[in-house]
Amino acid sequence: DLPLQVRPNHLKTVSHMRALSPASIDSMVTLRGMVLRSSPIIPDLKIAHFRCALCGSCRESTIDRGRIAEPTLCDTGSGGCGGRFSFEMVHNRCTYTDKQMVRLQETPSEVPAGETPASVTLFAYDDIVDSVRPGDRVEVTGVFRAQAKRPNPKRTQVRSVFRTYVDVIHFRVVEAGEMGKDSGVEGMTAEREAKILELAGRPNVYDLLVKSLAPSIWELDDVKKGVLCMLFGGNL
């Protein structure tokens, strides 16, 4: 059976990044902004597979709120040996899902005068991974979360300061950035290609390019030639 995923979006109210508060934790919000950067795809553990080192019996444990309930007893009722703390994780038999971290920032038009843009961390999963690129203006629907910071992973003690993030449910691209737009190479017509080849065959093509670059600036031909060489990768 195929898993069914419901992705609500286009909520009636759009929240502002600066308005996110503790009252918004564990509630669904919609944010708008510009994608600042995105991480490579990270394998995220969903179902852990454990095997008893004494008898070889196997158990599976589902991840709950980022924690793994590791079995401590090899139950004899399930064909185990009764050993305690004998399970070890078998990584290549665990179930993983795709995960990606995205940094969302306020658009320049929404930033108050004299202040730096606010930003928020997003986590995308499964089929919405790699659906946005840096520079895209997007509308994000997700659940605002808070997670405690641990000064030492081996201890249960946590700090009083929590880090916040958004578990993304849906991405809607409002405007594609430069990385998301078509480069225009595939849309080149045969007529345009013929004109470019005809221009390249002229003996004075170099002078034509110099005159076409910043025609409102007089003289400075040597500077324009240097700029052209940097653009096209040639040499003087």
C-alpha cells in the first residue's frame, strides 16, 4: 500500500518571522521569505534495527521525537535468549528518509529600516527535499517547533534556552530565483543561432563587441577588452 501524505497549505493568515513567539510553538504557521541556503540531503533515521549479539534475534524500534527506544532485554517469549543490554544497531538494515535543512530569510522589502533581516531554520523531509533553491521567494507551511539544547549529549541535563525551527509540510514557490530560472540555452532558436554564427565569422567581431560594451562610456577600449576577455575566457 502506498503511504498517504496530506500537505495543507495556503493558510488564511500569514505569520511574520519576527512575530513568532512561544505561543506559536507546536502550531501550524505560514511564512513568506527568501531561501538563503540549503544543505545537502541528510539521511534521517526512522526505524532502527537491533540484533542481539548473543542469539542473533532481531527487534525494530520506531523513532519517537528524535529518540530511539533501544531494547534492553532479549525477551524469551519472542524466541530470545534473555540477555540484558545485548542488542546492537545494524545500520544497513535500518530505515531512513531524506532530510534537508533550509535557511529562510526575510525579503528586503519586509526588513524594518536600520535592522538586520530575521531568519528561521526549516527542515524538509521526503518528497519536498530539493524542491526550492537559494534565491527563491517561497511561502512555507509547517509546524513551529522548539527543542532544548544539551551542553553534553551524554547527559540528560538541558539548557534553559531552546532552539526553534519549522518542520515543513508544504513549499510554494512565489518567485523563482536566479538559480531556479531557465538559463535560456534550451530556448535558443535556429534563427538566433545562425545570427550568432554569422557574427562570429566577421573579421571585426572583436571591435564590434568592444563598441557594444557600455556604449555610453567613451574611450577606455583597453578596459573594455579586458572585461570582454574575463567574460568570454579569452586572452589579449
